[in-house]
Amino acid sequence: MSSSVISLSSGEGYPRRMKTSQKTDDRDTGDNLTSPVMSAFKVFQQELDTKHDKHERLVKLSRDITIESKRTIFLLHRVTSVPDVEEVLTEADLKLDGVRLNIRMIAEELRGEDLNQFHRAFTPGIQEYVEAVSFHHFIRHRTLISLEEINTKLVFIKEPEDTPEGQQPMGTPQVLTFQVTPTDYLLGVADLTGELMRMCISSVGNGDMDTPFQVSMFLRQIHDGFSYIGNTGPYEVSKKLHTLRQSLSKVEDACYTLKVRGSEIPKHMLADVFSSRTAMMDQDEGVA
């Protein structure tokens, strides 16, 4: 009795048990590293890492597209104050060509991928690009560019890889296409209305009395088109209807002032009158 108590208290049997359990843990760890389940999870890890890296690259490209598209829009607003409009439009063409190079990189990233998996990563940039292209098209043609016309310029030819001098190129040229979705197109056109409203006010300040009425008719047609969609379209489109109506209301108010009081107010003061009236309308809408 006393010897068993002493052996237990001294812990003679415990080290042997601990060695056995340690060997069992080592064996289980080794089996888990080579088990089919662990191998499958390693594959899943690699796939998720690849997807996240691609998503981050697309977000960066979308950010670059947004920045360059905004710069193009700021450039196009100069058409109301320069004598040579075509020069501004040509410079904007070059900037848009640079934006399309970034869209080509998006097309390369999406090759063989499901567009819907990565759409949220690049949709802000594409909407801004649609806004810039449609603004450029309106200034030159006074019409709305179609979705088909936008997608036509987003077809790219990828040449074969460079080969040593004297050898035939390896492979054949590949065609890369990027298709703007109808939703991105509608959202870009909805944002266009705000730029047209600013263009209308600026043109009045520079003595152009024709552009406000052209913009007013154009915005009315866009508003009617969006009204046909109503609540049946995407949720994002219905949210921008309120901004569209605000832009249309400000342009129509400017046209009314021109028609009724245009002869009473000097041309160099019309822009100030419109700006003050626009500020009052914004305050009233904020109070409401």
C-alpha cells in the first residue's frame, strides 16, 4: 500500500504515458499533413488567394480609370470658354485612349473568368468612363452615344509575344473584348445629366444662349427614357432618378429665365443669376 502510494507520488508512471501520447500526436500531425482533406484545403487556399489578388488589381485599375475619366470631364468643360472647341475634343480623345488601355488590362484579367464575380471591383471606373465618353459624344454630335458604340471601341488585339530577330512570331494575334453592361451604361448616362447641367450654366455665363435649350431638350428625352424603366430596372438606377430630375429642373429654370428675363439682364450677369437661383433651389430641396 505504501509502496504504491510512493510510486504514484513520485510520478514514475507518468513520463512513460506522456511519451506515448506525444508519439500519438506526432503521428496524427503527420497523417493530417498528407490527408486528402488537408490537400483539398490547400487547393482552396490557393484559389482564394489568387481570386483576392485579382480583385485587388481590378480595384486599382478601376481607380485609375475613374481618375483619368474625371480629368477628361474637367477638360471637356473648357469647351464653353475656348474659341477652338475641336482642339479640346482632340485632346480629350487622347485621354480617352489612355483610359481604354486600362480597360484592356481589365479585359486581360477577366479572360476566362466569370464577370459577375469581379463586377463590383471595377464598376465605378466603368461608369465614370461611360460618363466621360457620352459627354464627349454629346459635345461633338449633340446626341446620346449608344451602348453598342461604346462597346465597339472596347475590342482589343493582343499581338503574339516578342520573338528573336529573324524568327517567325509565335502564335497568332488574340482578340480581347470588354463589354459594358447595360446597368453600368445607364448609371453612367444618369451621371452625365449633372455634367450637362454644369455645362448649361457655364455656357450662359459666356454668352451662349443656344446650348441651354439644346441641353434642356436632351435632358427631357433622357428623363422620359428613364421614366419608362421606372422601378422595373436595377435598384441603383432608380436611386439616381432623383438627381436626374434635379438637373433637369435647374436647366429648365435657366431656360425660363433666359426666355422671360433674358433681355432685361446683361449677359455677363446671367451666370451669377443662375448660380444664385441654383443655390436657392438646393436649399429648398434640403429643407424639404
